[in-house]
Amino acid sequence: MRILLDECAPRPLKRELADYEIRTVVEMGWSGKKNGELLKLMNQEGFTILLTTDQNLRHQQNLQQAGVAVVVLVAPSNKLSDLLPLIPNARDVLNTIAPGEVIEVGGS
């Protein structure tokens, strides 16, 4: 499994998932790409999961057709301190999510 950390998520979040094969949008040189283009690039480069804080993505893109899974971190903000408590649940989801699925972690 290859995970792409979306631009809207803080890059230090990558450290919390260091035991996974994870890259950031910035590392891949894909900064500023629109979601549709980003999903195509992910497919071409063999990424299977997008980790994001963008709660609207599922309404803007056909994720089933894109063939990637999306984990959406839902917190009061996209600050690292708000997202860190979600990491244990996100890990559980990362290990079970299937292509085309969108699973939200957090938010109550």
C-alpha cells in the first residue's frame, strides 16, 4: 500500500505514519494540482490511498472510478494538534480500506 498525504494536511503528520510507505503531495512535486488530476497521478504512480482533511472530495470526484481509497481526517481544524488524536483510528482504517471507499475518521 502506498499512501499520499494531501496538501491540506500538515506535512509533519507523515512522521506519525512512518511505518507505512507514505509521501506528501509536495514531495511528489504535485503542489497545486486539482483533485481530479491528483487522483490520476496517484494511479499512475501506484498510490492506493489518499489521506486528506478535505471533507468535500467525495462530492467532487468519482472516487469509485478513480480506483483509490480515501481516508478523511475530520477534526476541528487541520492543525497537527487536532489531527494527532485521530491517528490510532486512522491506522486501523488504513489496514482495512478498499479501493473506491471513502472513510471518515473522527468528527462526532
